[in-house]
Amino acid sequence: MTETPRSSPSLPLKTRISISFLSTLTDSSCRSDGTVNRRLLNLFDFRSSPNPRFSSGVRTADITVDPSRNLWFRLFVPSSPSGHRLPVIVFFHGGGFAFLSPSAFAYDAVCRRFARKLPAIILSVNYRLSPEHRHPAPYIDGLDTLRFLDSSELDRFDPDASAIADLSNVFLAGDSAGGNIAHHVTRLWAAEQDSKPWARVRISGLVAIQPFLASEDRTPAEIRLEGAPLVSTKRTDWLWKAFLPEGSDRDHPAANIFGPKDDAELGKGFPATMVVIGGWDPLQDLQRRYAEEMRKRGKEVKLLEYADAIHAFYVFPELKLSTEFIGEMKSFVETHSKKQEINSNI
């Protein structure tokens, strides 16, 4: 007997309640004049504080890069096995460029899992949000965070973490808008690296988790999955309008990577990339196209597709696919990392 295709994903009650709450809150905060009601968001801003002592194998600290623009990152340091440096993951959270932060409960929990399970040192970046700070603000913030690492500033703020951080094995990662940011920051780094190599930072890989992309033409998946959790064309159109430069459309190179208006090169140093796609994500056609275009440009791409995954599935630990994905990310990082002794030269 042939099964009737499901019209919506099968999700635990806990997940459905979380998604409904988040969707209602963000929609209510998006004003018709293109601004965000931050006061409303702050009423429901559930945050986790850093823990300087190890808890469940991970300690955290908030480190400032530039106080004038509130640029900082949350550092996640796992208890490290002796004898080896750990790869460094520079992570960019999702939220449509307009919402959330590294201290948001869900992203603090995700980065703790990354730090413990990979294991790796995680830097979760608090980049500037739109519409107060439009394109290219988060890309600049991401690149400046890499410069912070390259200039040995971590030595001053957290010498113990710096002692085990392998800056020759840096990975950029992010989900949704964070995946978009991770791509563009990697592109900027590769362009600079081609002309003048950085002193310490080498990017070994990019993990684009369901990256937030767009085009002026609606894709079949956007039309077919209009009612999917978290992502709708009305919601994403508002977010792109709030982020892109005034007067831009969704074919702007920030949104439509490799689209008709994008003529920038990837750079020789652009690393291997893992692209994660969900079968219930309306953005999947755009993400698949992104992976295909990367391959056409001679870049190594690992495409990871989960037929039953919704957008942002991996931030919900109750979903089994979340654990499976972290295992795949661990494998990707190990494949593209070099094990190094703590006392070896970088």
C-alpha cells in the first residue's frame, strides 16, 4: 500500500510549541516601517550566562573585540585531551540577520554541544543586527573577529585557550543567516589570503548549515513549502529588505550567491565546504544550487541532505537528526584538520 505524502513534518510537541512561540514573537516584532521592536523581544530574551569553570566538560567566557560596535564572541573551551591542539570553529548564529545572539539559550546550548562532541574551541560571534546595521556589517564583524585571532589577541584574554587553539585549523560555520555570513566571511578571507597570507589563521573548512539565500525568482520549494515551520516568503522578504542596501532586490550578491549580479571570485584559498539541506526547508533549492555552483568553480563540496529536516532542525536537541548532524560535522572537521602537538609551532 502506497503511503500518502505528509503535508507537514512530524515533530514532537515540544518542538512545535517552541517553533510556534518563536514565529509569533519574531512576526510581532517586525514592524511595517521596516524596524524591529527590540523592547518586545527583550521581554522574552532567554539568555545563558558564561561559566568560567568547567560544567559538563565545557567552560565559557565572553570576550570583547570592539566595544564601540558591541562586537564580542562567546568562547567555548572543552576539557582537552593532553598532547593535541584543537581545531577552532568560528560560528555565526541564525536569526535572519535581525535576531538572537551567542547568549541566546538555544545557541549557547548548540555551541556547548559542538565544543564537547567535536571536540573543538568555539567562538560564537555577536555580530551587529539589521535593520539598525545593514549589509555588510556582519561580514565586516566576522572578518574582524578573524583578524582578532590572527593578531594573537586571544593570548591576552585567555592564554589557556590560546595554548590549545590550532589556528592553522580554523573552520567557519553558521546556520541560516549565519551560514550566509560564514560563506561571505570565508570569501573575504580567501581574497585577502591570496594577495597577502595571514600570519596565523588558516581556514580549513566551511560548514554552511541551511544557509539563508534568496533570488528574485521564487523556487519550486518556496512555493511548495510555503507553510513550512519558521520560513515563509513573507517573513524572509521582510528580513532581506531589512538587511540589504536600500533599493536592492533579492538578486543582490549577498542574497543570491553566484546569481546574475555576482561577479566576485571565490579565491584560490576558499576551503572545502559542507552544505546541509533539509527536505522541509523552503530554501533547499537555493542551497542545492549554491552547492552545485561551488562545485562548478572547482571547490570541494560535501552535500548533506536530511529528507525529514525542517529549517534550523539541529538547534532542537530532541530531534534525532540533530545528533546525527553533529556526528557528520565531527567527521568533516576531522577529515580537513591536521592533528598537531600542543608544543608544535603553528
